[in-house]
Amino acid sequence: MIKFLLPIVIFIAAVYGISYFWTNSSTKGKKSIALSLIIALIICISLIIYLIID
């Protein structure tokens, strides 16, 4: 049960945290948040592709 519940809770907490920091940041902060999310997405996609191929 915790295998299915924990990722959902982590995802909701991450979305809430990102939206909280997004609304309370300046333009420079929003650019850095967007850049870090793009980099994290690229790393995750690359890791998934690597694990599927390997």
C-alpha cells in the first residue's frame, strides 16, 4: 500500500511546493525555477531511456 501511496503524496507535495515558490518569487526567481525544472525533466527522461535500453 505504501508503494502506491507514497509517490502520490510526494507528487502532490512537489506540485504544491513549486506553485508556492512560483507565486512568491520575482521574475529572476521564476526563471531559475523554470530552468531547474527543465534540467530535472531532461535528466529524468535521459535516465528513463537509459534504463529502458540497458
